[in-house]
Amino acid sequence: MIRTKTFKRLYVCLKASKDNFVSCRPIIGLDGCFLKGKYGGELLSVVARDGNDQMIPLAYCVVEVENKEMWSWFLVLLVDDLGGQWRNLLNIYGGAKIHLKFIYLIMDP
């Protein structure tokens, strides 16, 4: 049996974005979009707003498909990267409203 390695997921959270998150407003946006082309997949992203109403990309990932499992994987990594700074989170907007309950569960100890 021949085993081939296949790409599954990629997660990116830049240090500059993490450091800047502490000065952002307590609101984030979640969204996902299709990746068309030879390999396909989904691009999931999280953005925040700073004091000047500028959008700051916090993190993004490439996954096989957009579903609860992939969003959960993405958000658990993001919360871990942000070091529990989500306690100030007030609102969530965007295409991933289904995950609002999940984020509140992460926030509550």
C-alpha cells in the first residue's frame, strides 16, 4: 500500500497582530470564503478593529471545508495564541455566527 502525504490545514497568527490586539476594540469579525483553483479548500479569517476604526487581521487558516470542527480547531488555536485575552470580547459579527456559543464557552472558565 502506497501512503501519500496530503495537505490538511494551515494556521497563521502573526506576532504583530497578537501584540496589537490588546489595543483593539472588544469586537472581532469571523468569516470564511472558498478557495477556487487546483487545490480548493476554505480560507477562514478573524479580524479586529483598533481605536482608529482600522481592521487588523488577527489570524487566518486554510482548511479542507468550512464546518464546526474546522472553526473549533481554528478558534482554539487563536484563543491559545491570544493568551486568554478574549475575556473582553463583547460582540462577534460576520459569516460565522454559528460559533458565537462556542466562543462564549471558551471565554467562561
